[in-house]
Amino acid sequence: MSEVSPVISESRTRELLRSALRSRSFVAGAILTAIILLSALTSLVWTPYDFAAQDIPNKLQGFSAEHWFGTDQYGRDVFSMILVGARTSIIVALLAVGLGIGLGVPLGLLAAAVRGTLLDEVVMRGNDLVFAFPALLIAILITAVFGPSAINAMIAIGIFNIPVFARLSRAAALSLWTREFVLAARVAGKGTARISVEHILPNIANTLIVQGTIQFSLGILAEAALAYVGLGAQPPIPSWGKMLADSQTLVSLAPHLAIIPGLAIVLTVLGLNLMGDGLRDIFDPRTRRSRQ
């Protein structure tokens, strides 16, 4: 048997770590992402002020030692709102990606295992049907029934992620079903489901990790977009998208109200995309060589 399912050895782990440290894209993305994650975690235990506390006499203040990022039109501390907004965006995007992986990957593995059958066709045409509806439209449909909330935004983004991971896992798995280690597993008496879990899934995990990072960044953008139009987290819970929406009539008076949440979104998405790009190079060095 010339090939077996991968087991990450200690030497392989060290090799991946060295590749990660040599990748400027990965290091820069990891630093930006770590800052955002640290901000979100910090908001769980500490914020300079109560993010919902209003202080009308001190509204629309600029940067100061008392309020690092100034205050909004209600006198709320913008820095505190940014910290809590990071938590909101990350939780929604993370759960949405988890939903996409949890349902999409099994569907993709199933379709690959029964390729060419009616079940394969049904699964893939169902994915095409979901792809026909953007996350925003799905969110509108869900909120029309259940009302706007961060949970409903997460469900909408997660539903849109399902066909992404289903298609990716199916395409990656199809190329493995004719490999020798899979044929050997069949000869050993393993069933289709067991082969998919024990042999196919570990071999496509790297691809799923990279795509998960990309979908995570897209989830941040989608959550901000849904919050911007009022379909995401509802007041008094801060959201970067909602902060942008509230600031659009105050740009001339307090431009920092639009700049700061916008910059937070840009840096988060940039960090995740850089990290995903770095992970792609680390797991598949051929992509790095092709760029040189």
C-alpha cells in the first residue's frame, strides 16, 4: 500500500511551523487576527465604560484620554462599543462557518461517495438552489418570519455557506476515491461511510481549513452588511455594521464614528484573508512556487 491516510508527525508539525513563520502573509494576518480576537475576548471581562450607557452632555466628542475613540451621538464610548462589536461579529461569523461546515461537508462527502447516482444529483441541485439566493435575501426571508436578530443573521449566513463547503468537499473527495489507499481500505472491508470519515476527510482537511478562513472573513462582512440594513444584532448590542449605519448622517460632524468601525471591518477581513492566503501556501507549496 503506497499511500495511507495522513498522520501529522512531530517532524511534519515542525515543518509546518517553520513554513508558517517564513510566510509574511500568514504572520501579518495572524497578528491582525490575534488583535481582533484579543479585543473580543477582552470585552467579555472588561470595557472602559458600559457600552450601552448614554451620556448626552458628552456626545460627539473626539479622541481623548478619557474616551480613546471618542463618543457617539448618545455619548456612548466608541472604544467600548468597538470591543463588544468585535465579539458580536466574530461569534456570528464563527457560528455561521460552523453551520456551513457541519452540514456542507457531510453532504459533499455523501455526494462524492455516491457520485453519478440520483442522490448525488439531488444533493448538488439542492446546493445550486441555495446558491441562487444571496445571504441578504435569505436573511430578509428569515427575519420576515422570526424578526431581525444576530441569531437569524447567523442562520442566514450559515445557510449560504452550506453549498460552498458541500461543493468544495465533493470536488476534493472525488479525486481521492480512486487513490490506492482508498482501494486498500475497500479491500480491508471498510464501508463507504467509514472510508469517508477515516480516509477522505483527513486528506481534504487542509483545503477545508483554508476555505473556512476565507468564509470566516466573508462572514464578518456579511454580518456587518446585515447589521447595516437592520437585520443583524439589535440595539443595545453594538455591531460594526450598525455603527456605520448610525454614523452616515453624522460624517461631517464626527467622521470618527464612520472611520473607526469601518477600519475595524477592513483590518479584520484583511487579517483573515492574509492568514488564509498564507495557509494555502503552507499546505500547498506549489501555489507559492507558481507565484515566484
